[in-house]
Amino acid sequence: MPHQAPSPLLAFLRRLLDQSGAPGTRPPAAAVATAPEAPDFLSLDSVSCVSNTPPSRSIGPAGVALIKRFEGCARLRADGMVEAYPDPGTGGAPWTIGWGATGRDSFGGGMIAPGTCWTQAQCDARLEQDLKRYAAEVAAAIGTAPTTQAQFDALVSFHYNTGAIARATLTQRHIAGDHQGAAREFARWNRAGGRVLKGLVRRRAAEAELYRQ
């Protein structure tokens, strides 16, 4: 039988079959669909969305006023400088300056001692610096225990004067929610140098009153 050339219609149909992925043919690269990528849940596991760190707290105006009321800024000299003075309980160390600052001399180097002098602005700056530190220590000691601003202020004043927030029974009672018992604990801290001081008696009463508000 003589060979016949394929008709133009048949050739056209064959080309369409080849391009549409007929068996034995390979579709063009552009026609290959890319599978969607799976979500990367492992990377999400390493992202912290919620912080467990309690917010920082600061002492309020009532607490600052109480501290200034009892600390005073004593030994103001004629030249306007503020001079260090001995501890009322011991008659000596720890030497105090400005708003009750003891320990390190932030401006002259060394330790606060007889002859240490600061300007009023330096006294104010040291108070602000110390209050941030004492407030942070009180916040760490009481943790997540419910605490009003008045209670927090009273505790910071107490700690600023005694340095005892971490070991005081007062703190334990506050954490336990025994606020009446905690308020009574302030009065126990009225001694310096082994003797009761009227100034400390008045201060503890003022702190307890603030705590109860």
C-alpha cells in the first residue's frame, strides 16, 4: 500500500496531545506546580510571645515624702554644701549624708565618712538612684504577692532604713496575705545600737499607717 502523508488536521491534533501531557510526554517546566511549603512550627516554638517577668515597680510620692520626712537632709553648711554626720544609734559608723545615704561615696570616691560633702543636687541624685535599687529589692522579695501602692511605699521606706526586707517576718506575713499582722511588725524595728530611738518609733508608726491605707 502506498505511503500517505498525514493530513494537516491529524498533525495538529498530535501536537495538541504532546503539549497537554499525554502519556509518555513531559509537560513544560513552567506548567509544573510547586507544592506549598509546610508551616515551620519548630521555629515558632523558639519565639517567646508572653513574658513571665513581673513588671518593675517604683515608689510613689507618698513613700518618697515619708522617707524625706524622717531622713532629712541634715548638716547643711553655710557654703550650701551638705556634710556627712554619724549614725544616731552608734555615734559613728555608718556615716550618713544627704537623704540617709550610707556606704559608697558616689561623687568623691571611697566610702562616706567624716568630712564627706555633697551638693544638694548630688544628695537628690543619690536618693533617686538608691530608691530605684531599694524598690527593685522589695519587688523581688514580695514577688507576685498582691500589693497596693501604699503598701509598697511603706515597705520601701522600711527597707531603705533597715535593709531587712529579705529576712523580716513583716515580709513573710505580707506575702501570706496577713496584712494586719504585717502592719504590726513595723513597730518591732525601733532599735539602733541596741537601744530604742524615738525617731525610729515615730517612723515605724508612720510606715504602718501608710501600709494600712
